[in-house]
Amino acid sequence: MEHVLSQYVDSFNGQKTTINGYDGYKKGSEYYFIIPSENNEEVLLEQKALADFMYVHGVDFVSTPIFNKNGSLLTIDQNKEYIVCCGKPMQGHQSEHPGSVLAKFHHLGSQYPYEPVLISSYGQWSTLWSEKLNAFEQFYAKQWSERPVSKFQRLFIDTFPYLIGLTENALQYTDETEKDWRYHEVDRGTICFQRYTNQMKQSIIWPYELVYDHPARDIAEYIRPYFLQSEEDCFQLLRVFIQEYEQVNPLSIFSWRMIYARLLLPVHLFDYLEEGFSHKDTEAVYKSYHSLLMKSKRYEENLKIFFKEMGLAKEDITIPSIDW
């Protein structure tokens, strides 16, 4: 892939390396990574602006796209589009607690002076979730009419009404939450992740992961995997995470409701369906989705006791929840 890199850097002579599955080259203390891109130039420019802001303000393990010799972020090679990102991977391990390190990232990101146009979901959850549900309903109708169908298709057809119900609950709860006046400074938009999977503990942050949204987005996605596990002490771990987070960014009642609203949305199921249908339909895909669905009861049970376990089931707080 050096010929792609040559479109960005003249006479490059570096040591080949790989991080998180991406080919890269090390030159001095800097690393250059060649990454396939599915985003257009306008989206990449907004992501670059977020990455540049975080890097300049001290998040030195975020990588940022660089311009090629033609002044573009994208380079086409063999009918595929690539970007080149420059960054310095974090050395060693992040010793700070996951809650406090994410809160500091959000606090810094909230100081970003502009709201992006193309990569912002802030204040748009209901609209975006409705659009997602409508798209899946159209896909469901198409799958319903196909014959024959695979085991994975049949499982999707049989269980999709369940996803509709969950999503409608999330939409209703979000609409009601947006009328709640109990918010404060922490509820400003900030730089977040498309799907937070503990990136603050990884060696490098990729710019395509960055979006602009309410901080509840990342907090909910940190919590979600715990709700799917069978560990009995998951709430003990989550309480510590929130305590560390709130030492930097105290959460408002509005924030708590936004976290709950996002947890109501079956993001994990939608994500798997998008991934599953984009690959060859196999027995492994069917079994993985079936296994994920089997965890739904545990997930719902954790949602039911969420506010109580997090110390918010108090008469003077009055946060509504869903009756399962």
C-alpha cells in the first residue's frame, strides 16, 4: 500500500507495522495508516475537524486524516477509496478509570465550538431512530415475500415484531424525555463515538469513529454489554463507572433519562442484523443472532431494575421507567 501513501507523503521511508488490523508505516514517532473509507469527502472533513480539535487539546492518541497532494482526503486505488491517517499510538496502558477518562473526553469535546452538519445526532434521536425502523420495516416486508428463506432469514422474520415493540418504547420514552426540564451544562452536545467500545483504553482512536451527540450515547453503549452478560455484580461495576464519571461530569436527571432511552433501543440487535445481512448467510450467523436474542430476557430484567440499582429510585427524583 506504499503507492497509496506516496500520494500523501514524498519519498516516504518508514517501517511497516499493523495496528488494529490496519496497515501502517512508522517514521520517527509518527505513524501513517492506510484505511479503506466508505465516507464522502464532506463527512471526512467534519471528522477531521473533530479529530484535530481533540489532538490539539491533548488527546494525542487520536489519529487524523491528512490531505493528499491534490488537496483531497480521499485517494482512489483500484476502484477503492482510501484515506491516510497520521497519529501517535498510546504507549503502555491507560491507567485512569474508564469512567473518569470518558468524562474528561466528553468535557473537552463539549468545548468544540461548532455543531457538525453531517455527523451530528444531537437532538435528533427520535427522527433518526424512526428512519432506521422504517428502513428495517421495508427490508422486513421484502424478506417476508422471499421464498425459500434461510434459518437466519426466518429467525429475523419471526422476531422482528419484537424489535418493533422495543423501538416504539424507546421512541415514546425519548419524546417524553425531551420535555423534561431537569437538565444542565453536561447536557450540551459533545464529541462522542459512533459505538463506544472502550476506545479510550485502546492504543489509537480512528477519526471515522467520531460523531457529535449527547454524552449519554457513549455512557449507554458502555453499559449495554454488561446488561447482556450473566455477571451478578454488573451493577456494582457500573456504579463505580458512573461515580468516576460524575466526579468530572455530574449527570442531570435529563442525562439519566437519555441513557435509559438509548438502552431501550435494541442497538445491539439492529447492529447485528446489519452486519449479518451484509455477509454470506451461514449457520454461524444464525447461531450468533439466536444467542443474542436469548439474552433479551436478562437484558430486560436489568433495564427494569436499572434506576433502583443505580441509586435513583427515590421519591424526590421521580424518573419514569418502562413496565416490562
